[in-house]
Amino acid sequence: MRYALVSDIHANLQAWNAVLIDIRSIGIDEIICLGDIVGYGPDPGEVLQSVHSSVDHIILGNHDAVACGKMDASEFHAEAQKVINWTITQLNSRAKDFLRGMPLSLAGPLFRCAHGDFSNPGAFNYIITADEAMPSWKSVPDRLLFVGHTHEPAIHLLGDSGIPHIIRPQDFLLEQEKRYIVNVGSVGQPRDEDARACYCIYDSESNMVVWRRVPFDLDAFRSSLHEAGISEVTSCFLRHDPRSNMPPIRDIISFAPAVSTEKAVKNTVEVQQINSLKSKLRKWKTLTALVVLAATAAAAFTGYALWKDRNRGTYILDPEFTSINSTIYPANTNMLVLPATLTTAGNAIPGWNIRLGEKTKQSIEFSTQHAEGHVFILSSSAGKDEMNLISPTILAAPHRKICFQALFKKDPAFSGVIVATVSLTVKNNGREEIIDRFVSKAPTQIRQGNWIMAKQTFELPSNAVSVKLDIRGTFTGTVLVKDISLENKD
């Protein structure tokens, strides 16, 4: 699932339209608004109507709360009070009822959203410093929190040391042992010396957070402010118009027709015969036809290449592949069954599924006669294509602790990456969603005989349905994998 997280639109129709176009153009599944749809800007009604029809989930912001009568404006500075009082006159009763129905926070699958902090969402406390992030982490268990309110994008991080710190906004992958508070910035009132609208994308399958910056029509916004009688004082981003330091356009010198033969144009053809022109046109048409033919041939070749690329991967499935009920396994018992007989490349491995990114250059087999014991043998000469060895689905019990481990041995020519990952299926509002890399662990623990172990213990969330272990790699060379296990822990 790919979520777009927007905040602090503040009745800026130009910024919101630009962001909405950007969101729709990149295939987002759901839009979440973290509050402050209105306030500061000149188009509260139009923005609120568009958000109502386009956004999937909305949180109440402090400006929204004042606009619908749930708070007073006494905490706002003078200019903000003027605009919010004007905003109240622009919204009808239905709009205010809509704002009153918004929640203070949202709980998603393994993440949570609020406008300000999480310790007291209705107070709309700011999270600016590292210390101000601690009450939120103590108040909710989720490791990924999204907020707005400050209008400045930021990442607050809490690791094993327990000392919170702030890092600059950047695209990142979630790490299992860390917690994050992501301030998604502001769509309509950015305050970080960048005049572009700011928002975030969270991909729950890849566990990645990505930042987006979108330019919008500053001149149209400025005109809308003037028409509404709103001062530019609170829209400080207008001072950071990237055109503001450009030199002025030179004066255009007027042009007058030539008044004498000496001043008229020289050395040109005065009359062109139509027949000669037709001859030239025929040459251009012939050349154009050749160009079109070449383009068609190139398109056909490209289409064939894309078709070939799509069909070069393959799945090798075990027809007896079934799910496993974890509740029938006692603690510290391996729920995965290793094959009893050897299999060769290109054939199914009992109890496991295989996915090859390049079927002519990759293979996975299982050997019972290898010098290293019973091992999976993963071979690849396609360094850019991922291959996967996938376990059965393990039906999960919520809050159960699970431990997985596997031993890896890479040949001397190995180059690339191989990791053990766990995908998680959760249920939210009756709908199942897959989190592809719920846990990811590379082999790092050195063991006897040049083997390297990947091992991780984790707890399943309350909405867990099932898990799957996936040995996945993008590499060239050969890797042996053995002693793969997935166990319930006490």
C-alpha cells in the first residue's frame, strides 16, 4: 500500500491542486491529511470541498478546530486570528459539521498519524526539538509516527541508545530496531525557506518513506490573497520565490518598417516558384516517411524487448504447498520442513516456492549429498535480478514472539546482496494487507566453517494474520543456505 501524507494545506488552492495532480500521477493508493485544511489562505471553501472529495482519511488540525467552533483563537497571533475569523465567515454549516467530525489521530497498519504530538493530541503541542519528541514515543507503541503542525519537514529518530535526535529530511528505509517521527512538512504554508509544497509518501510494502516537493503558481496565490483582502505577512514562503533574484527583463525596443530601399532586407529570394517548392516538399515527405518507418521499427523492437523482459522471470511452485498453523507447534520447534530428497535446478522443491528473476541465468536446488550437508544451492549470473526462496504461509497468533534464523556460505566469487526477510499479512477494517519487508536481516554473525548466520526475534502485532519467510538475493555467484528455521518463542 502506498500512502500520500499531506498536511497544513491552509486554504492554498494553487498548492493543493499541484500536489493533488502529483499524487494522482504516481499511483498512490490512499491519501491521508494530517490537518489544518483551512486558515491563512484565501480559498477555504474550495480547498475543503476538494479535500472532502479526494482524501481518504483526515485528521483535525488546530485551525480546523477553531473554524468549526471546537477551540477559540486566543492562542493565535494577531494576523492568524484575523484570517481565521474571516475563514469562519466563508464556511457554511455543512462545512463546519464536516470539520467537527474529524478525529484527532489515525491508527494505520504499523503506523500512526496526528496533527501535533501524540501525548495530548487535542492540545496541538509542537514537536520541534529532539526532547519534544519523547512524550509521543512514550504515549503510543507504533514505531512510525507521522505529524505536521510545524510546517517544517523533519525526521525524529530513536534508536537503541534511547537518545532522541533529529536528521534532515531524506528518503529512507525503516530499520527494525529504530522508531521514527516524520514531520511531512506543509502543502500550503511551507516555512523551511522553500517556496514549493511539501508532502511524503509511505510505501508499506517496501517500508520506505519518500519526500516530494511540488512547485505551484505563486503569482495566482498572491493574487487570491489580495482579492480576499488577506495580508501576505503570514505567507512567508512568498519571500522565497525562486525568481526573486532574477534580473529585470530588458526593455523591448519598438520596431518600425523600413522607409527606404537601403534599409530594407537584402540578399533574399523575392519570388519562389510553386513547382520548385513542391519538389522540395516531396523530398521532405520522403525523408519524413523514412523517419516514421525507422521510429515504427524502433518501437516494435522496444515492444519486443519489453515483452521478452516481462517473460524472462518465472515461478517454480510446489503443487502441495500448504499453510502452517503456528498454534499447534510448541515453543522452540521449527515450523519449517526441509526436503527429504534432493532436487535439481528447474524443478520444484517440496514445501517451498521459488521465484527467479531471470530463469535462464538463475537456479535454486536442494542437495542431500553436498559436502556441507543438506543445503539449498542458490546460483545466479544475473546480478540485477532478484531471486526468492519462499517458505509456506505461517498462520500467526497476535502478539506471539517469532524467531527465524538461517546459515549462509558465499563462494569466493560472490558479489551482491542476500538477506532473510519476513513478510507480514495484517487485517485492517476487514481487509487484509501485506507488509513485504516487516523484518529484514542480512547474515552478519560469523560461525564455524565460514558460515554466516542471519537471526532475528520479533513480536507480531495485534492485527497479524500470517507470516512468510523469504530468502531473497540480488547477486552473482553461488550461495549455500542451511538450517533454516522459524520458531515460536515463549
